[in-house]
Amino acid sequence: MSIGPTAPLGLQLCPKRVNGYQRMGNLGKLALFVTTGLLVAFAPLPLSKAPPAMRTFQVKASRFEFSPAEITVNPGDQVSIELTSSDVVHGLYIDGYNLQIAADPGQTQTLTFTADQSGTFRLRCSVTCGDLHPFMIGKLHVGSNTLLWRAIGLATLSIISLLVWMSSRDRGKNRATPDAEI
């Protein structure tokens, strides 16, 4: 038995009253889910931005690797990379910033710049250092990872929606149908 108008495919447009409580129909649940999903996906995140700071990283270069391999900074930070080579001459080139330095074995060279471009940039060795030289790479992350937080929010919303849908489906199966009077 359905109370109120229904849409095509039998979706309930108006909430039903069951035992004195209003229940939302399928279309209402769908609208709530879509609206919440759009808010999670597109609403600005209330993250506090840290003021620009001076960040210093000591990067050690040895055959075919940088340590640390990934550097994360905030936009506007003054970044200083101290490159130290432990075995042969190595270089460090930052894609997108077009900056590079080279360090002789046992020597330290410093590269300082302002992280004024948001995104992820590749760090590459700019001096041929051996057979696996093309694979000597790292990453510079400038900015927060809002995509990760939005994905976590959407995944959580999907799990909650699935649980609500399964719960309402189970309630519908367990509901007794009134027997006809004899």
C-alpha cells in the first residue's frame, strides 16, 4: 500500500507515515545522497593554511636514489635543498621550476627557491651517473592533498548509504503482510 503520489518506477515522492513516524521514500533518499555527495565533492574544505615558512631538506644522492625520495611543502614556503652526493657526481633538477644543482662526491650544494606553483613535480638526477640513471627520480609536493580528503569523504558517504539501503531493504522483507479476514 502506498500513500501519496509515486513517480515512474514506483519511487515514492512523499514520505510515508509508519507508526506515527515519517519515513523518507526512495526518491528522497536518493536526493539526500546525491546532495550530500555533491557537497563533499565540491564544497571548499575549511583547512587552515599555514603561513609561508623557511623549509630546509637534506637530500642524500647515491647510486640511483634520492633520500628522502619525496618532499612536501606548503605553497609560498621558502625551500632550501641541501644536496649531498655520496659516491659519484649527482645533480638534482626540479621539473616545472626549471632549477638544478650538481654536487661532487662528499660535497654539499644548496638550492633555494620559493614554492610558488602548486602541484606535484618530479625531481630528477641531471648528471649521468650510471646505467640506471634515468630511474633516479623523486617527487616534490607543493600544497595539501585535498583530493585524498574528498575521496575519503565520498567513500564514507557511499558506505553509509549502502548500510542505510540494506537496512531499509531488510525491513521491507521482514514486514508481515496482513492476512485477509476469513
